[in-house]
Amino acid sequence: MSFTITVNGKARQTDLPGEMPLLWVLRDEFGLLGTKYGCGAGLCGACTVHVDGAAQHSCQLTLASVGNARIVTIEGLGESKLGAAIQKAWLDHDVMQCGYCQAGQLMAAAALLAEKPKVSRTEAAEAMAGNICRCACYNRIGDAIATVAQQLRESGHAA
């Protein structure tokens, strides 16, 4: 069966089976390698993408299940003002060590701040709990999220 899905603002077509996980469609069919395979069970968050703005684990979504949803991967995150601010904060706070989980961390943080731009540090930590960082960069991740939340509060703008 043929599927057309919108990824990072571009309609893309594939003839892969509908039961194929979105993660593998993105990586193997579309060459978007920023979305990582971690656990394959939706527990680690390395494969997080946005589906109509909501953070979702792409290893748990089938190609057929995304339908007409708008998919954004780490490759498309910086195209939005909020995504670019989060990426800058990540760099400013030197968040990454090995970097493997960071695409998923960034995607989860962006969805969180889009939904709740004035998020507290405690709320951010709770919301980010579904994304595991083996290098334990949680304090720096929290600092980066807090920086963007503060910028949003100061600007008076929502995401």
C-alpha cells in the first residue's frame, strides 16, 4: 500500500508496509538519521518525534497509524523559533556528552515548552522523565529548559 506522510513540512511517499514502525521509515526510507533507535519498546525516548506537535516515541507508531499527521524530526526542529531557541540553549549549557539521546531529549523539551511555556524546573523534570540519558546530563537538560522557559516568560510570548 502507498502512504504519503508529511515530514518536516514536506510530503513524502512510500510503499512500505503499514505495520512498519515510523522510526524505521524515517531512518531507512527517508534517510533522517537523527531519530535514534534506543530500546525499541518506547521506554527510553531516543526515538522521540513530534506528531501534530505532541512528543511521540516513533518506535511504537506504525506507518499506517500516523495518517495525515504532521511529523517533525530533529532535522526539522530548528525551523521553528522555539526549536532554534532550544537548540541554542542546549549548546549554551553544553548539555551533550555522548549525544545519542539528545535528539529525543530536544524533541521532548520542545513539545513540553510548546504546551507549557512557563514550565517550572520540577514540572520539566517530571515531563522529561520518559527520556533516558545514560550520561546523566539531567541537570544540564533542566538548565537548558529553564533558560528557554525564562526567555518565554520575559518575552511574554507563548511558544
